Amino acid sequence: MTEEKTASLSRKEREFQRREEEILKSAVRLFEGEDWEQVTVAQIAQEADIGKGTVYKHFSSKEDIYARVALDFHEQLMGVFEGISKGQGVLAFMREAISESFKFYQQNNVCAKLSSFCKRSDFKRRISEQHCKEYEHMDQRFELFFGEILQAGIDEGVIQDQPIIHLMIGLEATFEGAISMMMNDSYTDFSELNEEQFVEVLTGFMINALARSPVDSINKNI
């Protein structure tokens, strides 16, 4: 929430918002462990130094806490994308967007873990209708944002002329697979690349998969 919106809230509303933010911060701290799925609402309440009933005033279930963390994470990621200059050319923009995505996931690994978990269709059936609608709205924002950029690249002749949805599916599948390998450290099974080099290899691969003609890779000396 912006400072302007926060300032317009009543004292009671600001206190409600502050408590909700503390619940989320407490939950994220507890979710850092390997057994994060076993964390209970009671443990989150204890970590936040509030009663269990207070947590339920803000969230109807633990799954709704997961969803809120993931939605906030994607809201921040969208802010990262919106801050990238579009004047540098489509492929340069996409390279920076992919690179910044990897960096953002690395810097927020707990939220990234929850984000991947929350994309499961069975999970979305367990959360509130409000959070389902927020997910749909967030998906539409991402699709519109990158759809316009990819279409501009196709029109300019620098990106393969394929259905936008096909390009997006390929990008997301490759990115999610890479993130999973990074979370599990399984990428080390295939090469001696460190994490930074692995990200550079995948970024170059994704850009070349988009480009109408192969582009010089930043990874050729790795």
C-alpha cells in the first residue's frame, strides 16, 4: 500500500494494517525452515505475539496467508518490471527483465518458494474467493504487460512470429524449471557452473529462444 493510501486510513485501519503486516512477516520468518508446510496458525500467532483468533480476523486459513505472501511478492516483482526502461529495445528489455526476475527470486527465496507452491491448481481451490480473484487479476496484468512487449518485438521483426501465449508458456516453463533447480541445487549435477553463471546461461538461452535470429550470447566465455 502506498504512503498516500496509508495516510488516508483511520487510526483503527492503520493499526489493522500494521498487525496484518506483522502477521505476514512472522509467517515468512517461520517459513524459512525446511518443514515450512508444517507451520501452524498457532505458531504464527505466537511468533507475532498475538492471539490465534486475531490471525483469523485477517486470514481465514493458513493457505490464505500463503496466498497473501505470494501476491505481495508478485506485486513487488511487477514493480521491478515497470521500472525497466522500454527505450532500450525489446530484446534488451526482455534480457534485463529475465535477469532481474532471477535476481528478485534469489533475494526473496522464501517468498519465491511460496509463489511456486501457490501456482498449483489444487492450492487455488483451497483459498478464499477474494484471493482467487486477486490471482486472476495479477495474471492478467502480467499477460497484458509482457504481451504488449512481445507483440512489439514481433512487429519489429526481432522476435519470432508465434502466438504470444506460446512464447509466454515457453518463457515461464523455462524460468520455473530453472528456479526449481536453483532451489534444490540440482543444477550442479549437470555442470561446474556456479549460480551466477547458471543464471547467465539460462538468460541467454531464453533470449535466443525468443529471437527471430540468434543473438550474441553473454555466456560464450563461460
